[in-house]
Amino acid sequence: MVLHYPGGIDLTEFGIEIPVAPDRTQQVLDALAANGGPGAAWLRGPDGSAIDRDDLLRVHAPAYVERGFGPGVDELMIEVFELRNDDGSYHRYNPRAARRPLSELFAGWVRWMSGTYQCGKEALRDGFCFYLGGGAHHGHYDFGHGFCVFNDIVTAIRRLQADGSVRSAWVIDVDAHKGDGTAALTADDPSVATLSVHMARGWPLDLPERDRLGRPAPWLIPSTIDVPIAPGEELEYIPRLRQALAGLDASPPPDIAYVVDGADPYEHDELPSTADLRLSLARMAERDEIVHEFLAARSIPQAWLMSGGYGRRAWEPFAAFLSARIAGR
């Protein structure tokens, strides 16, 4: 099943110049339609699920949540999307080109998070769901960075736990960047295991070892299983992924698995901070098939999220994976 929330977030409308193609989702849908799918049985829209303030407060600091709902929302978005340099000048941001205020970006973000929760519900019912959105794995308890305001993954898991729908979860993160927020938010919780396959160096691993308040850096908190891939180690990616999945398999199967399916390890990704990892389209497809088959063989409901993927060709790995799923079904 493919879950699509129409009217997604187009950063260019807010004057933000991060290279996220505004038509990335539509390109995936167009590619699937060209290959004979998805039909009505595959494509699904919003069901009315909503993430609200109480859901956010299960995961994030009250003072941080309230910034989004108050007059400080614009400054919050500037911080999270890294739109200001240390000297006060704007970075990848042109407010004169904005057609919508940053407060609307925040509102759109919370709506976008609702899809991650719905994706989990759909997966529990049907076994598999891929949401064309979600995957904000850099959202932390009292701050966000890396273009992630809140952590929709952990928020959705906590909502499903509060609903009584699940007790335990895995998060399998194959985005190019370490899933630092997810690891930090679940570090002391045995009900959630996290696996992150990511670049061995670069952002966020090269950030200072202490945060702005002098605390040990939460972005360095380890996942349950971390798999760092150094530059030039692309041929080792698949064997290490298999080994890491075997490590997860040593614990009892969870009630659900969220897969953070970032396309930014793709060799054609255009975000400078992903340059250390360059996987071919074939290896990206193999990556996704391995994860899918691992979970399917254990009858673990799987909720997939788009996460990272930048530039004109970011849609290609998603389309390849979903085309295979549709054909297989």
C-alpha cells in the first residue's frame, strides 16, 4: 500500500533553498502509474488521523513544543532548517521570495507527521505500507536540526503504544545520515530497538561533543546497532546491512517496524553532506529488498517512510522499490 498526503510541503514556497525537489512525490506516483500502478487497491489518502500537541508532548520537551504554537515559531523554523549563518546572514533562505509565512510551514509539518502515524496503522492492518513522507530522524527532545522539527517516527510509535496497538517496535534507518534523534529519544527504552546504517563521518557525527548548554551531545548517543560506512566502502554496504539485521534478529520480533528509507545514499543525490556515500540504483534496490524480505519472513508489519533524498533524481530509488512491491503483489 502507498500512502499519499496531497498538498505536501514545498520548501520553495517559504523561500527555503534546500534542494528538496517539490515534485519528488509526484514523480514517484507518475512512475508507478506509467508501470501500471498503483490502482485504487494500492493508493490511499488521509484517513483523518491527526497528531496533536498531546502526542508531541509524549516525546518532546513542553517548552520546545510550545515554541511551535506561539510567537517564536518563525525563529524555531529558522533554527531547525539552518537558515542563518553565525554572522546573522541568511543561509539557503531568501525571505523576499517566500509566498507563505514560516508559521504555515510548522502547521504543515505537524499535518505531515500524521501520515507517519497512519502509516503505522495501515501496516498493522495490511502488513506493509509506504508513506510518501515522514522520516524526521533528527528531531530531539528539546531541539530539532537537520531539517527535522519533531521526530515523527518516535511520536508515531508512542501514539501506537498509547493506543494499545503495539508494545514494541524496531526502527531500521538506512538514510545516509545517522538517525541521531531517534537513537537519543529511545536510548533508555527497551521496547524500541534502533538500527542505523549511515556515513561513518560528516554531519551530524562531526558536530561538537557537547551541545550549546554544555551537555554531552545527544547526537552522539548510539543506536542499538550502528553501522558506519566509510568513503569507498560501498561494496561492504550490503554485507554489513545483512549482519546488522541478523543482530536485530537476536531479540524477540516487535509488533511493528518503521523503516526510514532515505534515498540520499543514492549516487545522484545532490545534498553536499551526503557525498561520502554513493550507492548505485541497483544497490539501493537491493538494500530495500533485503530489509523488506527480512521483515516479511518474520511476519513483522512494516511501515516505510521516505526520509532524505535531494535533487532532481531523488524519486528514482523510491519508484524502483515500490514498482517491485506492486509487481510482486
